[in-house]
Amino acid sequence: MNKPTLSTSWWACALSGSVNDKKPLAVVCNGEALVLFRNAAGEAFALEDRCPHRRDPLSLGTVKPGGLQCGYHGWTFDGASGACSAIPNLRDTERVPPRYGARAYPVAEANGFVHVGLGASRPTEALPSAGYRPRGKEFTGAATVNMAHAEYLAAMLDGPDCLLAFDGVRMTDFFLGDPRPEGQHLVLDRGAVWKSQVLPSNFVVDYPLMVRTAVALAGGAVQVDLLDADESPVVTVLMGASPNRRGTTSLCWRGFWHGTALPGAPLRWRSARALGKPPFEVFAEIKGAGIAALLVAPSRELEAARAAFAFSVPVSAAA
Ligand code: FES
């Protein structure tokens, strides 16, 4: 069962480029239906996707100078506060009742992601994309996968090759150490080789590549890095992942090449790079047989680490 968490967290729930001042965007983030939009100045807002008048989805409405106008009876709601700012056809003697309003959520935008703060107060932890510093051309995408969020995060540690791929790279089953807490993440390294390489038979080997998976301890972001043997980053992918409805997970991601020289890379890798092709793929379709066959190993530590982190974060004043 996809059970949303109740803690207060920032969630990277959309790519900045998918939110505009023309058409509202409906998203489900941590199980909550939201509508995202911008004003003419480019400021992003998030409201509950539910009109307080007759419960119509606000995402079916229209962005207006005063906020988001419901498509049913035309009430307009301010993006920052959610307050109803206009009702059509009011008589001169009538006013907009001050208690009418849609629920508004804190929004923070950084490094190409729109983050929404869910919970009873404004989140105090750093934004999931705070450390993402793209250089050069980025590759972006979004999908809804048929896998529950908690299982998706667990599989990122137990078998990331079931969820995404780096071009020409085979991730191995060999963990390079145990999962370790680093700041707001649980981090695990595993050895990787070029697909064209034969994997050495001995257990302790100096892998030419490494895949580092960092799963956020709050919210749902995951960063996956492909590193060379000296641990210099080659490709970085940052993903926002959040519980959607009925056991599914919403994903949005950005990633880029670092420009690291890789003398041992196969020709195909270098050709793809020269052509500007994405160096990675996030799977929109996940094979159940591969997930079912995964050993539950590093992810055993994830649930406890997330719970411990939730208790350690101070609660701020209400947003
Ligand atoms: S349902 Fe939204 S204005 Fe009536």
C-alpha cells in the first residue's frame, strides 16, 4: 500500500519548465492533489486542487491576473494565500466573504525544480535540489511509474539497475561498503563496468566505474551519480519522487554530463556524447520480475534512517 508520510517536508514535485502562467498543472504529491501555476511575473504557486465552493478541480480553471479562476463558477483564488479574491456578479452591497479560500502551500523553486512544502508547517530542511549544480546541457523528463513510493526508494538502494540505466554501463551487485548517512541522505556505492567489459571473477576489484545512490531521508528526492574510478562524477541525475494515487509514484528528473574524460569508454559512449544523446534513461515501465527478484539488503536501513531524521528536524512556525 502506498502510504503517504505525514512529516513536514519539501517535495520536488515538478520541473520548473512545466509550470507556467497559461495553463495550470495538476500534480499529486505525497498523495495530495495540487495545482501549480505562475503569475505574470513568473512566481510559482501551489494550491489544493479543489475549489472550496463546489469542490471542482481548480486545475480545470484559468490563470488570471488576480490568481487562479475556477472553471465552474468563476471564483478566483490568490496564489500566495489561497484567499478568494473575486466572485463574478457580486452586487455593490455584497463582498467576498473573507473565510472563503483554497488551501495554499509554501513553494520554493531552485535548480529547475518546483518544490512544495507539505505538512503542518513550512519545512526547515534544505531543498532537495540544493546541491544540484548542472553544467552544460541537461536532459529532463517526467513519468508516473506503477510502483509504490516506499518500494521505489528501497529499490534505488537494492537494485537501481531495475529503475534506470546509464548508457553502456552495467551496474554490478557488489556494494562498496554499507549504506551511510550523509547529511539528509542515505548513500550507497556499488561497482559498475562497461557492458563491453568482462567482470573479473575475484570479489575485491578496482572497478572502473561506480554508481552512487543517495536517497533523501525526508521528502522523496533521489540522486544517482555515475563516477569514474577516482570518484570524479561523470553523470548526475536528480529525481523528485513522490507518492501518487493507488500505489504509483510520480517522477520528475534532470541530469547532465560532467565532461569527465573517460579514456576507457567504449566508442558508443563517446559517439552518443558527441551527438548530445541522453547518457541515462529513467524507466517509465518497470519490470515486476526484476523487482521481485531483488534481495532486500541495503534498503533495510532506509526506513529507520528516515524515521530518525524526521524526529531530528525542528518544526518551524506555521507557514
Ligand atoms: S466550484 Fe469553483 S467557483 Fe464554484
